[in-house]
Amino acid sequence: MSLAPYTGLDRADWLAAADRLLAGLSPWTSPDHATITPPGAPGGYGTRVDGLEGFARSFMGAAFRIAGTDDATSTALAEWYAEGITAGVDPGNAGRWVRPGEHDQAKVEAAALALGLHLSRRRIWDRLDERTRDRLVGYLAELVGAPIPPINWVWFRIVTQTFLRSVGGPWSRADLEHDLAVHESFVRADGWFADGPERSFDHYTGWALHFYPVIWLEMAAGEERAEELRERYLARLDAFLPQAAALVGADGGPLLQGRSLTYRFAAAAPFWAGAFAGTTALSAGELRRAASGILRHFLDHGVPDERGLLPLGWHGAWRPIAQRYSGPGSPYWAFKGMAGLALPAEHPVWTAAEEPLPVERGDVTMVMPAPGWLVSGTRGDGIVRVVNHGTDHGQEGVLVTDSPLYARIGYSTATSPVLSAAGWDEPLDAGVSLLDRRGMASHRAGFRTLAVGAVDGVCYGFSIGRAHWVEPTPGQPDHGSGRSGEITTGPEILVGSLLRGPWEVRLVRVDEASTGPLRVTGWPVAPGGPTSLVVDMGGLPESGVHTITDATPLSATTRIPWRASASDVQEGRWYVAGVLLCGTASPAEPPVVDIADVHVVVTWADGAKSRVELPEVCHGP
């Protein structure tokens, strides 16, 4: 019987995929192997950084392979990368690596180098000559005492200094304690982390803030501080993994939300972290199914490309998905999603048969309070939807433009928010906005979460935020956040959601006098893709479909349905829309909604009823 009945991928297939990626980089390496610069326009930090990224990130991938598979290919890779390391740290080499003291991005890549050296210690580090080892220690040691931003970057220094300590190099206990304390400041409920002080919930929770702690526990095994933290870190991972699995579509598609999406199948990293840690939150077969499903999703969509490369993009090349820090070497963080290759063929994750994802076992209804997400996965079409009442990559009360990567009301495994310039200028999809006299939609970033929960088989969420329009200050770096600038404010808009199956009942109320119509927008879909509808259930008679080209990485054309009030928004009334995303040929009929003074009752197409109490801010005198 096949061990991979869902994806068809066994360990040999994973090895073949890794080897294809590594081979695809061969034509783009420097003669001394020190840098790898894939084709494409230089990234925001320049070609030298691009070349370092290409080397360091692919070296990490090669090291996973080397650690888990003793064959001729691993031997050749070890020799090849050892030559590159020797040249990269040679101060007399004009093509040497950018150093951490010269550019902050080299601090990121230092962690990939350190992890790769740890994994391949016997095959590479132990065989380097003493001069090269000394130079390499000096290179990595530039992180000791260096300034580190209070985000996931603290783990780059922890991993790097842990390797340095293991080889007798310099390290700082003060740095370690500082960085571990910063990591604790990211902790949120149920195994979630915010990537910094803002409401920054995204794939970094899995591929950085869970992945690196597990790696560190292995690197520092037996050291007092690591052993003190082991139980705490692994308990958080156990809490997170079932939620992470629930966010994977039946086709293996990850949630298209958050920055650095060009890292693609790095989304599999937390499942491999679970395998490394010996988690009991998911079985070995569930871990394997999730990780292999994500890789299978991209393989089935032409990744890597015909040259064996990972261009900036999602499926194919699509540069607008990139942030300022992204260059042609950046996508190779995807190798984090191949960390399972460091596990030997006899490991349980490779000998267990795949077990179904949550959305393959049945419909999923789940509330994730930390990011403020309501989750609905439907077995019939395999789509996972997230309705967002807690994440904006900002802070409550701070008014900036909505980041389409974070502040939309809806994200899914089958759709992408509008990520072209138009989607950064104003919220076009999955939103609720007032329109000003120019017809521009208001932003919601800085909103306040009022409630998220579940009752009567439905997820519900409420949030309230000041409508505002922004004239952004030019020249701001793009790291995924909304943009600041000159602000024009409007009234507060309260938005509520009741989510069940493919339908969201979206409730909207404005309790201040205002001019301009109210608009509710639906899911952005490709022609011929899933069905996206916005149905008027009260006060939204105007309708249309906004069609935009080259707006997402999924299709050349994107269609966004909308509903709007016929005139200026009315103070104190409820506007209600049914918002549908469905991948089946015959979607369920829309529900029926009845709003009383303090609660709302929804009758769904199958006859089920859900009663949800309205937040106190909605109650009359």
C-alpha cells in the first residue's frame, strides 16, 4: 500500500525536488562558488546581497539533504559548498560575502550559514582548513553584540551564536538572554506569536517563531537554558500545529496572507518542526500529509519553473508579490519547507502513511483568538477561508493605509488579495468601506477587536474602526505594513461576521452622521475559478463587479463583486450582506438574517439556526 495516498510523494520524490532546485542554481554561481545570483532585477539591497542570499539559503537546503542522506550527491554538495564557504570568507577575494557588520541582511544569512554548518558539521566544518574556520568564526561573530530588530531576527543571532559556542567561538550570554526575552514578548494565546509589537500574524509564526526554537533546542541540547525552555517551547508548538493544519487547503494550498509569500513551500516548516520535536499534537501521518501537500501544491502549479528556478512570485513569476527586501535569491527560504530531509528514511514521518487534512475529514469551523481569525474549511471544495477581525500589521488606533497582506476581512487558500498598486491605494476586495467624493474607499487599519467566538455551529467576530483615507508620504519602505501619511478621518464603522460553511453574514453599522455610500466587497476570484458573490440582505441595493488586470499572482484577470447603499450611509441602521466563496458547482442558498436589539439570528440553508449576541457597543439606550 502506498504511504502517500493523497500526494504521491515519498522521500525519494522530496530528494528529487531538492536536487532539481539545487541544480537549477548551478548556472548562476560565481566561478569560486561563493555567491549564487539567480536571474532577475536586483533586490532592494543590491546584487552583492542577492548573491549571498542565493548561496546561504541554498546551502541550508543542501545541508538538510546532507544531514539526512549519505550518498554521492550529498558528498558532491558538501565539497561544492565547502569551496564556496572558503571563497566567501576570504578577505582578499573581490567576490567575498557581504559581512554582517557591513549590511544588516547579512545577519539573516548568517543564521542560514550557521544552521547549515551545524547540520553538515562532519562533512563540511570538520574538513575546512584552520584558516578558513577562523575566518568563518570571525564572520559569524559580527552578530555578537550587534543591534537586532525586535522581530523574528532575534533567532538569527541565537542560532548563529549557538553554533559559534559549539566550535569554541565567541558568544554572549547577555545577547542570548536578551533575545530569548524578546521572543517571549511575541507570545500570544494558543501557540501563536506576533512578529514584533504590532498585530503581525502570518506565516512567520510557523516558519520562524516555531521553527527556530525547535532547531535551537536540538543545537543546544543538554545546555541548561535550552533544557529549561524545552517543555514550554514544545507545548506552544503542540498548541499551534492543529491550527496550522486547519489552514491548509485540500489541494495543499497555504493561506495567501502575510508578507514574504514568495517563500512558497516554506509554509511546510512548522510541520517538519513538529516531526523534529516528536509532537503528539498531530500524528506522523498528519505531519507528512500537510508538508507533502504544500510541496505537491506548488509542484502541480509549475514550481520550480522550466529552468529549475524559484523566481519572485507564487506559482509563476510575479514580482509585485515581493517586498523591498526581496531579491532573486530571496525565494530560496523555501528550503525551510524541506527541513524534513534532515530526518533519515527510517524516521516515523517517512514510514507513516499520510492521513487526511482537517478539511478532508469534514467541514472545519474554528476560532483562532490570537490573530482574531474565524476559520471555515469546506470538505466539498477543499477551500479554507479566514475572516479577519484581529490582524492588520499595525496597532489599535494607529491610522495608516490597509496592507492588503494583513488588513482585509477575508483570506483563503484559493484566492489572493489584490496586491498590485491599486490594492495598496485602497481596499478593493474583501472589505467594508465608505466612499468619499472621489469614490475612494476608506481604510480600516487600527481597528479594535470587540469579540471573536463560536456558538451554535457558527464562528462570529466583531470589530470597530475609524474610517480614514490616507495620502501616503512618498518613499516609505515596503515591509508589508500599511503606509502612513496625511489622514482624513470619517466615522467609526462596526463590522460583524457570522461564518459557516462557504457563507459569511457580514453586518455593518455606522453610528455617526456621514456622507458617502457604504460599500461591501467580496472575494477576489479568477474567471472560471471559485464562485464569489455578495448578496443584499438589507440596505445594499446597488451592485456590480470590479474587474482588474494583473492584480494577483493567481490570474491575469481578477473579478470582485460588490454591493453598496443607494445613497449616503444612514446613521444607526444595520446593513447586511451575504458573502460567498464556493468552489462547488451548486453553492448552498444564502441564509436568512433577523436582527433584534441585542442579538442576531441566522437561519442557514439546511435549516440550522445560529443566535449571536451583539456587542454592547451596538445596544440601544
